[in-house]
Amino acid sequence: MEIRWYQLLFQVVNFGVLIFLLNRFLYRPILKVIELRNKKIEDSIKTAEETFKEKEKIAVLKQQALSEAEKEAVQILEAAKQLADKAGKRIISTAQSEAEQAVDKKLALLADTLAQEEKRLRGRIGDLVVTTTRQVLKTSLTNQEQKRIVDQQIKELRKLS
Amino acid sequence: MPELHISISAQPIFSIGGFEVTNSMLATMVVTIFLIGLAISGKRYFHLKNKPRWVNFLQTIVESFYEFVAGISPQHAQKFFPLVATIFLFVLLGSWIGLLPGADSIGLTTVHGFVPFLRGATADINTTLALAIFAVVSVQFYGYKHRGVKYFGKFLDFSSPINFFVGVLELISEFSRVISFAFRLFGNIFAGEVLLAVIAFLIPVVASLPFFGLEIFVGFIQALVFATLTLVFINIAVSEHH
């Protein structure tokens, strides 16, 4: 076993050249790839975190919007109920007054018709009495009987009126 | 009966301008070219979603090791990673190359006898010592870079005789790190190769297979230990003293 200086020098130079060339052609390109990959991973994590934060924000906003919408819905429902109550009352009162008016009109019409019928019947009855009386008088009534009948008829008429 | 061929030193295969090229240097070059070739061919695929399986495998190894480094030194992982990862990959493949079929049996016969073309790169003390020196010098470099001249204050502390003595001990410990790094790795890998050679010599078929598994594991552990210790020493050097 002997140590030769030129062999030592050769090995040292050879190793130096090897480091230089491997660094240039092997380590640097691979470290660059690792660096790029790490950066990509970091960016992805950052993006994911931001997305998560945005999602949380959106969830909070959604919750707020939902609670506001619920409140508004309750308010709208209340208002609609009140409006419906008012409208219902108004419609019922209008219908009642209209119905009353219609009933009044019908009653008035009925009274009018009754009055006309009564008038017509009175005229007819009068005619019938006169006709009947004439026929009876023509046949066999004495003056006294005629007078009695006339009086009776007058009484009857008075009762009718 | 054939001879058992064990050599504690790397053996020269040929020489260029008076400098002998040993089989461990050849193995070092093979590992270096293989790693650089892998890196250059994989570079165009790293950023793509659909890539070949071997690129995925390579990327997984590098990424896993980066996670490991980041676990120990989260603040300086990117700075220390190239050095620590290169130590790991080089020691791993440098140890495993000696386990390849034919590594000990394909070679040439020289005046020194049979010399295999490949020998585990880390089974040569010159390689492990060079790596250890590189690692320890890097520790001093990063210490100085992060803490300035204050870093060297731990070696030269004249505030009291005890602190001065502690400084000397610190200096000795830095040198001892070089020795421990170099001999731990060399000892483990060389011992493994010797073990395999002896087992294969005694029982040529099948018997050495479990030991191959063991040596693959030892190569991985030694690579991890070398890289982790370097990282830990650098981490200690860059952190403030209390």
C-alpha cells in the first residue's frame, strides 16, 4: 500500500470535475424541478385556503341573506294577512250592502206589484158586484131587498178596504 | 492449483508520459464517465411528465437523497447537496464496480504478474485519501465561508492555556478525520474484495453469492456513512460556537 501524489491529485481533480458536471447536468435540473413542484404545491395550498375562506365568507353571507329573507318573508306575510283581512272585510260589507239594496229593491217591486194587483182586483170585484146586483135586481128583488143588498155590499166593500 | 491473487495496492496497467495509470484510476474514470453520461442523457427528461423509467429511477434517488440532506441541514441543503450527493454516488459506484463480473478476472499479464483492468475504485487508499482530503478541505471552506476568520479561531485560541490546548486538539481532530475517512472506506471495501476473492478461491461456485449481497450492502452503507459524516462535519463547521 503506497500513497502516490500524482494519483491523489488525479483523484482530487477527477472528483472536482465530477462535482462540477453533476451539479450542472444532474442536481441543478432536478432541484429546479423540485423547486417548481414545491412552488406549485404551495400555490395550490394557498389557493385552497383562499377558496376555503371565500367559501366560509359566502356561507356567512348566505346565512345572513337567509335570515334577512326569513324576516322579510314574515313581514310580507303579516302585511299580506292584514291586507287580506281588510279586503275581506271590505268585500263582505260591500256584499252585505249590495244584498240589502237588492232585497229592498225586490221588496219595493213586490209591494208595487201587490198594490197594482189589489187595485186591479178591486176594480174587478166592483164590476162583478155591480153585474151580480143588476142581475139579482132584475129578477125578483123588491125595493127593500135591493136596498138591503146594497147596504150589505157597501159593508162588504168597507171591510175589504 | 491456481494462485490466489490479492494486491493491497492498485496495480499499474499502462503509463502515459511516465505516469502510471492504475486499475483503480481506470475504475474511477469508468464511474465518472458513467455518472456524467447518465446526467447528460437524463437532463432533457427531468422537467417532462412522461420520462423513461431509468430517468424516473435516477430522479427518485437524487430527490430522496436531497430529502435526506435537507433533513440533516434544512437551511443549507441546496449548498451542501452537490458535494454530499457526489460523494455518495461516487463511493457507491466506486465500491460496486469491483463487484462486477470479470472485475477481478479480466486483465492482462505484465512483468508484475496478472493485473485486472478494474479494481474497486474505493479499494485503493489513494482514492479514499483523495476523497477524505476533499471532504475535510470542503468542511474548512464552508466553515470559513459562513463564519469568516472567526471559524479558524477554534484552532488558535489564546484566551487561556486550556483553550489553546483545546484548539490544538481541534486541529488534530481535523487531521484525524482525514485518516478515519480514508482508512474506514478503504478497509471496508478492500476487506470485502479480499473476502470475495478468498471465498471464490476456496469454493468457486455459488458460495460467494451471499457475500456479494453483503458487499453490495457494505458499499451502500459506506457511501452513506462517508456522505453523512461529511454533511454533519460541514453542518458543525457552519454553526456558531456556544
